[in-house]
Amino acid sequence: MKKITFIHAADLHLDSPMVGLKHLPPDIFSRIKESTFTALKKLTAAAICHQVDFVIIAGDLFDGEDRSLRAQSRFRTEMQKLLVHHIPVFVIHGNHDHLNGSWVHLDMPANVHIFDSEVEVKDLHTRSGEKVHLYGFSYPTRHVFDRKIDEYMKVEGADFHIGILHGNESSGTEHDNYAPFSIQELNEKGFDYWALGHIHKRAVLSETPPIIYPGNIQGRNKKETGTKGCYLVELSESDVNMKFIETSDIVWQEAFLDAAPANSIDEVLKLLSAKINDIRQDKTGTLLTLHLENVHLNDDREKRALSEELLELLIADEREEESFVWTFELTMMASQQFDKEHLKTEANFYAELFETIDNYQEINPAITPLYNHPLGRKYLSHLTEEEQDTLIKQAEKLLIELLYQS
């Protein structure tokens, strides 16, 4: 049975400037600056380890159209490693590293095949004899709003057909609508796999055929949370197996900690220490946004110490850690305890409010207007009963707090 194995990566953004992090300790900032290159090395090592037939990079290799010499040189070094192992690499350029940029050009090794500005087909004969057709194009300029998908035409004569496209699925509104396409359009092309790029969050748009966003290989800001990487794909005539391979050296995380059980600053610190150790990952650095909720200390000195010194305490022992958890953003919210029975005696309004909430059966009419917003549709569809109950309780708490403050 015919079979091919390849790595699908996208959005390397090599030499990303990591804006807003220069205030961090020099060693940590240096590691963050190096993280896109570290992720590339992990990608290369995975390709060699698994002896893949080829590698696909679906756009935005470089962070900017100027393509720094440092980024080009480091990329070329990794491609030369793949050349030694006879692994070809198929590359398209995206909106960030489009072909119309201005840069000092470095030649790439012979195993790197770059698609031109018009959709074209490249042939590959694998070591085991399979023939593969790969289809793609590089962005001629930064803004490509044309439906380039119309230009992808299947050319017979290959065992496998793979489309490479850096673009936006038409229904998505969170990103620039570059080279838009629909899932139906991709399905109609009759390809065996679609290697997508542009969206930095990994997503499986379809399983048959596979239509895949691998996400970027290294998160670059607090919006790009979680582990990043690429896909190892094994594609046969009858089946597909995909394995996600982690490449990120630095992981951005957001965490919430309920401090309600803590009655002293020492207990708060113990809760925080346990939370941070839960977050810590082996040999991977973490940049953490931490929300400390329901803080209720009675001692004024402890309150002042917590607000003035907590962040410094959290990061004090992290500077020398390889697997550091660096809290770069901390928010604290004090709890407000409300006695519902007492509030009922203060005003009849509260009694009526709580009775209405307790008898509230259907949340959907209340949130219907939010469905008009794309993010609302994304997060509010298919709410479970437990999730609906949580929303009602949160709304009750917020309403009481706002009323009590007014």
C-alpha cells in the first residue's frame, strides 16, 4: 500500500521582535527572542527523527518583509541539516514575508522548493517510489484578497495530491480575510490533504479530507496561549494518522486562582506556589498572566504587603530556572460576600430579584443578541446545562455587586 509521511508547519515568524518584553531579565528576554529559532530546530529534529518524506511550511517563515539576515541564515542552516538527510522542503510565502518585500537575499539549499506568485504544481518522487503533486502559491504582495482557491486545479498522474494555502476560512472574522476559501471549496478540489497557514491557533477544519491549521510553532504574545508546534502526518491510500509535535520553547498561559480558602498572606502564598508548580513544564519556559480572585485578608498590613510585594515574590526564584514560570501580569480582585437573606430584608426589590433568578429556566432568550457577533456564536453555541447554570450564577453575583455599589 502506498504511503507518505511529512511534517506540516506554518507561521514560523522567525526573529519575531517579541514586543513589550524588554523589561524582563536579560537572560529570560534573550531566551524569548531566541524561541522562534529554538522551535525551528525542534521541527528540523523531528523531521530527521521520523525520517519523513518531505516538509511543508505553509507561509510566514519570516516575521517581516525585510527578512533579516539573521533569520535567513538560521533558516538556511536548518534546511542544510535536512538536505544531508535527503528531506525536501516545500515553502510558500504569506502576507508577512511576501515576495514584494525588500531584503538582502541569501540562497537556500537545493532541497528547498519555493512556490511562485501564481498557483503552480510541484512534483515529488519519494524514496519509496510514491509520486506526490503539491499545489500552492506565495503572496506577491502583503494583501491578497482574491479567491486564489479558484486557481487550484488537480493534475492527474500522482498517488497523492496536497494543497498548500496561506489564507482565511471565509466564515472566520477574527483575522484578515486573505486568500479566502470555504471548506466546501477545498473538498471539491479532490485533494488528499490541505496544509493551511495564517491562523496561529491549530484547528482541524475537516477530517476527510484533512484540512488542517497547525498554528504557529512558537507563541509570540499573551493572545497566543498554550503549546505550539507542527503536525507529523502519515497519509496512505485508505487512512491518515496525525500526531501533534510540540516545538515551543516558551509557552504563554493565563490562569485563575481562587484565594477564598486563604485567611492569611502565608496561605495565599502557599496556594500560589502550588498553582505555579502545576503550571511549570519540563524544560519549557512559561510567561504567565495570573488572576488572583476572592482575596479577603483582614489584616491591613497583609493587604498592603500583598498588593505591593506579591509580584516580586512570585518571580524572585524564577530567574535561574530553566523551566521558569514568569508572572509578567498579575491582577487581584477582593471578594465581596453578600448575605442574600439579609439583602432581602433591606429592600423588597432583592427578594423579587432572587426569586426571579431562582426560577429562571431558559438562558437562550437573554443571550440571543450575542449570537449576532461572531465571537458570541463561537463561544455560546451548544451550552451545556452546567455552563448555563454557571453563567446565571456569575450574572447574579455581578448584578448584586453593581447594585450594592450604586
